[in-house]
Amino acid sequence: MNQSLAYIHPDAKIGKNVIIEPFSVIYEDVEIGDDCWIGPNVTIFPGARIGKNNKIFPNASISAVPQDLKFAGEKTTVDIGDNNIIRESVTINRGTKALGYTKIGNNNLIMAYAHIAHDCVIGDNCVLANGATLAGHIEVGNYAIIGGLSAIHQFTRIGSHVILMGGSLVDKDVPPFVKGAKFPLSYCGINSVGLARRGFEQETINLIKDYYTIVFQSGLNYSKAFEKLKTLPKTPALDEILDFISKAERGLIKGYREQE
């Protein structure tokens, strides 16, 4: 372990082959797994639980207390999985008593200046582009791509395999497999390119398109569209869509219509 000119609290638990560059600070109650690289000027606060083979770039702040006026100093964590890349000046806050943790999965790329607030849950293989900002209590499914400078409202959910345009303002749930763009944020088709790259069969991609034609382009309200979807032959993709819609407490984004 390289720790020259870094401060590492004696109670921190550091794995094997970890490099901690100069001027980084590792507080107590921190766990860092094997083969991680912690760049210079990184601050890792109490409550961080960091897995293996992560790379954290300069000026990142991990597990700082939440920016939540209700936070009363309760013991909470940031749980980060394996093989993540966390770029310059990213901020990831620990949880509050509401959930108890902020969680980042595996194989994610979190680009420079992104912010992940308290009690967020990020899946695996996601990309948060530069300056993406997540408020508290947000859920992001696997393989989601959030464009740069996007702002996500608290308690919003982003489904798996979603791609959002840069600068998106998200205040409604974005269901799985879709593209979100325009102002206000709207359904702009399914993420067919991303799905094909991840091994989805064309037949499945076509079915997903048919499902969302019912939801967003049939003229039915969402309740009636949901009931119609339930009558269709079951597939794993349909099950995921139905489960997501059934839990959409904030409502769904709208279908896109051309400006008149």
C-alpha cells in the first residue's frame, strides 16, 4: 500500500494492493477492498464501504454527511461495489435514517462533477456523465445512461437500459428500455441500439416497442394502458415494465408530441 503523504486513520480497513496517492484523507470507519486506486486529494469520510478494484480520481468526496436538514448525525453508510470508476470531483453522500445507506453497484462509470445524494441506489453498468446531479432517494436501474448536466428530482426512479439526453430535467419516473429527451422530458422511443449491444434479440426489441406504443402512443391513459399490457402474453421484459409502472408513485414521463 502506497500511503506516502496521505493521512489514513489507524482504524480504517485497507485491503491488499491498494494505492493511496499523496494528500488524500481516509477517515475512521472506512473499508477499502483490494486493488483499489485512490488518487490524490481524495477525501473518504466515515461510513464508506468500498469494494475491490475501484478507481477514485482527484478531489472526489465519498461518504460526506448528507445535504439534508433532517439529518441528525445517525450512523449510515455509502456502499460501493467493485470495478467502478469515479472521476474528478464526484460527490457521493452517505444515507440518512430513511434508508440507512447510499448504494452504488458494480462496473459503473461516474464522470467528473457528478453528484449522488443521500439514500440513492444505483445499479450495475451505469454511466453518469459529467455534471449529472441526483437528488435524494433516487433509484437507477442497471445499464442506465444519464446524460451530462441532467438534474434528477428526489424520489424519482430511472429504469434499467434507459438513456437520457444531456441536460435532462427529470421529475417523473422513466420506465425501462426507453430514450428520454426533449423539454419537458418525454418518451422518444426505445433504446434499441443499447439493447442490441447488450444482446437483446430483435424479436424482444420489437415487443418492447409494441408495449410502449400502447403506453405512450395509443391515446389510452396510463391506467388503461397498464390494464391492456396485463392482458398480453407474459415475457421477462413485459414483467419488468409492469412492475415498474405499478410502483410509479411520481407518475411517468409523457409521450412526445411535436410542437404545434
